[in-house]
Amino acid sequence: MNGHLYFEIHADDLDRAAKFYSTIFRWIVDETGEDLPVEYRRIDAGGTAGGLLKRPADIPPAECGVNAFVCSIEVDDFDQTAENILENGGKTALPKFAVPGVCWQGYFIDTEGNTFGIFQVDESAK
């Protein structure tokens, strides 16, 4: 079983993306200080590690769906987090919906045009 997870988020503006994710999810985003072939920041997401890298290619045009691995982040309060996302430059991609007996789920677009999800565990979701 492969259980280790490392994620990467592409961004046109690393400072803007770092501010967005650290504000919404309280992630710690640090410059690597390493000699890498691309601008890169490390992300400490409180148990899961990730990276923020300068986008190496054009993003797909709007309304084309995604061409990447989409991650969803567990949150304590879906509605408050969704409001925070929108107030900080994010957009709704797919509004809140119930995964019956499991959680409330929704998808958003960050300040860099990336799709991500949030979910709030709730066994009474219908």
C-alpha cells in the first residue's frame, strides 16, 4: 500500500498563491532556498507535505475541466471556509452538495486558476 502523499499546486504568482492557501487553511508556506530549476515553495499542511511551484505551462482554457489530480481538504466548517475562500479571491466551481451519510463537499478555483475541493465530515448529510 502506498500511503505517503505529497501534493503540488501550480501558480502564476507564488506570493499570491501562498497568501491564499495560508489564509484559508493556515498552511505554512516557505521558500526552499534550494537551487532548483523552477521557483518552488514548500508547504506544511499540518501532517501532509506539499509544494507550490511556478506554473511551467499554460493553464487549460476556462470551462475545459481539469487536467490534474484534484485534492480536497477537510475543514471544520464548510460554510465559513467557503465564505473565506470567496472573500480571498477564490471562485465557486461546484457549490456545496451532500455525499449522503459521509460529508458536505464542494469545489472551488483558487487565485491561480486551480480547482480544489473542501469537505466537512457529517454522517447526517443528505
